[in-house]
Amino acid sequence: MYQQVIENMKQKLESAGLYPLQKQAELSTKILKERLETVLPWAMEESGMDLWMVLSRENCEDPIIHTLFTWDMPEARRISVLIFHRNRENGKIRKMAVGMHSPEMSHIYENVQEKGEDVWQTVKRVVEELEPEKIAVNRSFLYGFCDGLSSTLMDQLKEALGEQYAEKICDGEEVTVRWLQRVSPLEKEAMKVLTSVTHDIVNYTFSKEFITPGVTTTTDIEWCMRNMISEVGYQYWFGPDVDLQRKGSNVSRMFEEIIYPGELLHCDIGLNGLYVHLHTDMQWVAYLLKEGEQEAPKELEELLDKGNRFREIVMNEMKTGVSGNDVFEASVAKAKEEGIQPMLYTHPLGTFGHGAGPTIGLYSNQGFVKGNGERPVEDQTCYALELNVYDNIAVWDQQQVFMYLEEDICKNGKVEYLDGHQERLMLI
């Protein structure tokens, strides 16, 4: 059964150009070209930047640079610089590379380094030729992935440009957030497949095929998930985490436990590609049937129903232009009006697992989120719709039980699931 599931996953990925590794690399090039032609012009125009510079050192790399490199440039070389210039008249983007060379890069980027020039001489010459009003660099207080410019590279850049253009350097948070936030059509289709494959992993590991009550542990499931991700040539970007809730326990998440009948089993799993920089993130819940049971206790199913209703509320509130904080406030208020006890901590998803864009609540802060929460919801953005609902369950002697749920969605006009969502408790 295990090998059959793996083969089915491989076939699904292969049909989408996401397997084997060579096909994934080829798709990554197509995605990069598409993003540079569609996402980048919008990002630079919306942020008001006419020049964006991404600088990186070998072994001290800017996270952004890997979203701009081709698959045959796995890391920076010595000092590597990408320069993007937006023509103010026609909006076209000139894409330039300094200090790096590869066959794939040469198909996309213009090598502007002349014979005899070092990196900084080239950067100075190009900037003087372009005469930009603003020079965006990757510095940010809010987002770690937008803060990749090292202090030494900043010093070197200022020295190379001289006073006239050093004064035009500004934080590029607005352009970097927009570059990362929006997904292209090819990325959205790939995300659908990756989400489906993640569901396949959960469907196998949360089944009688793998779990033997009284024997299998939550840790066993975690390692099986890691192995399955690895077998199809992908990586996991956290955990994955598997835990359970048990009647009579005073904690809501128990790890490293043997699994027994009558318990709620929960997982949090996310995978990402090696060359296609896309992430999934989801949480599903299963119930282990006790002897004689054919279904889960009604109260537990009703709690899942409340979770799904809360998801509907949040998705309806995710309107273009509305801030993450306002989505949070409206969603929680409406849920409480319907008798739901909610927690909401939804985040953008895609190039990074905890991605760029509006934060909609935090697990550690169920209120106003300064900075990230003030950003607006925008189209062509994927999210991990992450939340939970809780209640005191009579059949568990009024114990407080949590229903932790997470599903991958995309906002493009309307908000939709990328590969459906959990409607009923999985039964084991």
C-alpha cells in the first residue's frame, strides 16, 4: 500500500511537471520567466521604485535572491548583484546580472559586467547610466525575508555609488513584499497539485493501513510523513508535527505518545520543492474509533462543523483592500455571534511558508497586529487558512477540546480552496 501511494504521488507530480527533479527545474525556469514578466512590473510600479537592487555574498545570502536565481545557480558567487530597472515611459523591466554566470541565467538576465571591471565598478557605471530617482535595497523591520542586505554590503554599495546616488538608497520592503506575495498562473496550478499531494500523505498516515492503535506513536507518523516527502524528491519546511487530544488530559496537544482508541489525532504538515519555491501548510484531524463505534461522537463532529463554518466566515471577509486586522476583527466577531469560540491566525503562503502579505491574527496575539496586520488583502495571493475552534465536550466530561484546522486557499477575486477541505473527521 505504501509504495502504491508513493507511485500515485509521483505520477500526479510528473503530470504537472513537478517530478522528477529535471522536470521540476524546467518548470522553475518557466515560472521565473512568467513572474519577471507579470509580477515584477506590477510590484515595481505599485511601490514607486524605478530601480531595485538585490545584493548577496556567498555563504551569507539574501533570502530573496533564491526567488530570482535560475535552478543552476544554487547559491551566490563571491558577490552577486541583480539589478532591475523600470522604464518610466513604457513600464518595461530591464533585468541585469553582475558577478554571476550560468547557462540558464544568461537566457534571462543581461550580463552587464564589462571586461576588466569588478562588481562595484559595474554597479556604479550602470546606476550612473540609468539615473534612478530611488534605489530599493532589501531592508525591512517587518519581514525577515525582505531584510537580506548585510551591513557590510550596504557600506560597500554606498562607497561604490558615491554621495549623489547613495542618498537615493531606500528600504525596498514595498517592492519585495509585492514580489513575494503574488502568485503567477503557473504557480497557482502547481500549488493545487502540491496541496493534493500533501493531502495524499495525510490520507495514508492517518489510516488503518499505517496506524495500529496501542502500538503506533505520533512520532512514528511524523517520520513516515518525512519519508514520504523525501521519496518524491521534496522537502518539509517544519515538523511535521503530529499530536493528540485524550479524554482526561489537562493539555490540548500531546506529543510523543502511543495512540489509543477514543482519541483525537491531529497533524500539521507542509512541504516545499527544491527548485520550485512553493510551500504547502495544512492541518487535519482524525478520530480513532473505540470498539463497537461506527462513527465519531456527535459533539466532536459538531465541533468540526463549527470550524468549517468559521472558515466560511473568514473567507467571506477576505475582501480586496481590507487589512488583515479588519478581516480578523470582523471574522471573530461574527463567529462569536453564532456561538462559536474561535481563534484565528491565518498567513500568506507560497514562496515562503509564512509568506509576504497581511497577517490575519497571530496564535500568540488574538488582537491588533501592528505592521504585518495592517497590510491589505490583495488578489493573486495564496494563504494558509489557519484557525481553531474549541468547546467543552459532554462525552469527555466537559473537557475543553480544540479543533485545529488549516487549509490552503487562493484569493483571486473570490477565495477558493486549492484542493478542497476536511468536511468530516477522518475515522481510524
